Amino acid sequence: MTAAKTVPHEGPAFEAMMQEIDARLGRDGYGIEDRPIHAGREVSLLHSVPIPIGDQDPSRLPPEIAAYAPLGAAISRWYEETYGDRLKVDMKPGRTVVRLDGDFYALGIPRIFGSFQFVSTRDFLPERVSLQGPDLCNIVQLIEHMTPRKAARLTDADLKAVEEAFGAALYASYTLEATAHDLLSSARSDVATAVTALMDRHDRAGESKWASLQAAEKTLKAAIALGGGSFPFTHDLSRLADKVAGVGVTGDFSALVAAIQCTPGIRYGEEPCTPVQALAAHHASLKLVNALREGRAAFQSGLG
């Protein structure tokens, strides 16, 4: 058996190698979360050695691969120590915000596989131990940083607000994800920006509302384009809403448009905006996605 090549897996030589490879992967457009596996490939090609990915048990690997298990583990460890939580991939299709007792809470939309029954209850549900029947999910437990003590104090109005916010965001998030159009992909990013700005401890209400306008504008333009029409280059949502009727989309979107419409100057404080108004615009932008889909826009629901 040929002796394993000596490849550095610690010390200055290893650090220099990893920094150079990581920088090159970044320049090539790989996101941080994708780099560990590609770094393993790069080291493998650089030194012509097989590298098992991750911290694997060498006793379960063929001898010619087991010899490089410490190197594979070192690559994974280097990324974990360098980037930490940035390596985690958020699989949720979207997030929204709900107001409870005057405070804003982020509400994650789950990745759904199979059949789910959603409920909203003050009592936290235990983890399922049976695989029979549809999965039961308490929407309240999807609220980020929600605690059992806080959940127990939620009012009926709070639970209704959670249900409404979740319902709008669930269908809108999956629609934006499932419908293949560049404008809708960009609208997803705008929705995420609106949520991030709302949840910031600093006053970024104007920035959030502008992001909601951008999401709504792109959603309307996508509906027009998918219907075979052409749209004007404008931030005037009313003009765009009038255009969707020309491609066969039905519905009255005036109330939603009114809640969202703003000027570019809102980002710089030139137009007043409270966090509550920004939240209303965010919710309206999600409801607009659903209203357009229900009005026969060529959107895919993304949910069975």
C-alpha cells in the first residue's frame, strides 16, 4: 500500500492554504455556507488526495480514505471556527412580523413536507412521537424567541393576529418562491429586507415600508409580464394595478395599494412613517401577492 501523502492539517501552512482557498471561492461567487464542501474538493485537487467531508469515523472508511480523515475534519473545523452560525442555511421560505402587546416579533414560515395541520394555541405542543396522521404545528411556537410564559398571556386578539399574519405570509412566501420570474425572486429579497428593518432596534420604519413598496411593485410587474403585457417603469402602484386588469387579472387592490404606497424619500425621513404603518405595508405586500394569485395572475401557489 502506498504511504499517504503528507498534507498539512494544522499550523501556519494549513492556515495559509485555507485562507487562499476560501478567498478564491469567495471571488468565484460561492456563498459562505457552500464553501466547506468546495474547499474539500479544492484541497483534494491541489494535493491529489481523497478527502472525506466532515468529521467522520476513520474506522468506517476504506484505508486509503481513512488516512485523510483528519484533514477532512480539519477543513470542517476551520470553517466552523471562522464563520460560526453563518454556515447555517435557513431553509424557511419566508418570515413575517406580528405585533403582540405593542412589541414586534418575527414569525418564521416553515418548510412543509407532507401534510400539516396548523393551530394557534397558548399551550406549547410537545414534540411528536407518533408518525401516524398529519403533523400538528402550533403557529405560536413558530414565533422567534417566543416563550411558554409569554404564550400563556396572549389574548384572543393576539392569537387572531398571529393566525392572520401567518396565513398571509404562508401562501405569499410559497408563491414568490415557486413562481419562476426574476422580478418575484427580487421581491422575495425585498420582503426579507422589510422584515429585517422592522425587527431592527433602531427606527428603520421608512426603510421597511420602501422595501414593501419595492416588493409590491415587482409583484405587480411580474403579474403583468406573465400575462403577456408590458409595464411602465414607475413606482406608482395604482398605475400598475390598473395594468393587471389588461392581462386578465381580476380584483380590487386599491386598499392594499394605499397601505403600501410611498415615495423614495421615505428612506431618508422626508415622508413620515411609524413602525405600525410600516408593518401594515408589509402585511399588505404579502396580501397583494395572494390577491393577485387568486385573481388569476399566472402565479404558482407552491403548496399542494
